[in-house]
Amino acid sequence: MSATIAEIQQRLAESHLLSAADAAAMADEFQAAAADPSPAAFIDWLVEQEQITDFQGEAILDGHTGPFMLGPYDVHEHIAHGWLGGIFRARHKEYDQPVALKIYVANVTDDSERLARMGRELRIACELDHPNVVRAFEVGEVSHISYMAIEDLHGETLADRLAHDGRLPLEEACRLGRDLARGLAALHEQGIVVRDIRPENIWLTSDGVPKLMEFGGAKDSLGFLDTGKQGEELSTGDTVIGEYLYMAPEQAQDVRNADARSDIYALG
């Protein structure tokens, strides 16, 4: 007998993938707009919204409530999402090491640009070691699902902080700006231009340390590896990378014009 949407909600809450309140809210939003109100369609919609992953959705439909294993990692709580995939709290089963896992969307391999940007993000993240840049430990693939293990993230994005607290106190804003500028300088020293600096892509740890994250839109000196041609940019002039609210004018005209100064503009 197939599960009902109410049962799917309960399994989501029991698995700690979503809180009971969030699961109910997502179900209401889905049912209000869905042409197909079936539990399977609800799961597909949650995957599209990057609230759960494909393998978690299949397990939920089959009646499981965890633990959800991806390779050596027990994946549980959803904590953030981005253009290329969702970020989940996880733990290495053998070493009992807490991490955050960025799990890339399953259809990333069907989109040549997304696939290339995933490769670029993985490459850049593993090159970096700075207290104001999210650190990566490992990349892997299980059953065609690609993931990146990064440092355990406790806290929230700057966007979340602004949403519930409003404008930052001047002293704190200056401190965060200073620390993020240090992280950005480290990236620029390695020839990396982020091109997508915005509150959603800045993580604030529980003790107030800001960290730059999300490098799918970045370019670096090894960008030709993504295209196979030296000096050729992955994106076309029509590709929008970044958020217009924080985008430098030259980047808004053509993303290929963005350089270190464009990142500084966005940070400011």
C-alpha cells in the first residue's frame, strides 16, 4: 500500500530531514499548486526544491526514516541550498567525524555547464585553506551522485541572519567585512574570482566567524580544464552568474568582464 502525503510528512520529521512544522508547510505549499498531488510527486517536488536528495526521497517513499548513507557518511539534517545542490549535516560512520556534505543535484550530468561548474567548484574548494573560506575535505561519487565533504557548519547564512535580525550593528558589519576581505584576498592571490558574493553564500559560524562558500560560478587560472581550450571562458555572455543586487556593472554587462575588483564591489 502506497504512503499518503501525511505519512511522508511524518517520515520526514522522524528522519530529521525537516522539522514537523517545515514538513507540514512544504506539504501545504505543494498541495496548493500541484497538478499531481501524489506522494511520489511530493517527493519529486521536495528534491527539486533541494530539501532532500534523490536517494533520501526514494528511502522515504519505501518507508525508511534513516540513517541515510551516502558512501561512508550518515546524512541527516538539511541546512542550506545552492545553485548546484543542497548542503546537509552528516557524520563519517567509521571515524565519527561530523561534516557538512554538499550533495549535487542528480541531473547535473545532463547539463554540460552545471557539470563543468561542479568540477570547478570541487577543484577550487580543495585548493583552499583559509579561516574565512569554507574548507573542503573530500570529494566522492556514489551511484552517480557526486558530493563534497566540507567542514561541519553550525550557524546560519548571512541571509538568514539578516532576515530575522535586520540590519547589522555597525561594529559587527565592519568586523565581518574585514574578515571576509581577508578570505577574498586569499582567493585572489590564487587567481580565483568568485563572481557570486551575496548574503546567501556567506556562512556565519556559531561563534561569529564569516566564511565564503559556493564557488560554482567562480573562475580561476585552470578554467581551461572545464572547456578544453586555453583562455576560453566556460560561460557565454548571456549566462547570469551572481545576484544583480550585489553585482558590479561590468559583470552585469558580461560575466566574462568580472575580475577581482568586481568581487570587491560585491563584498562592499
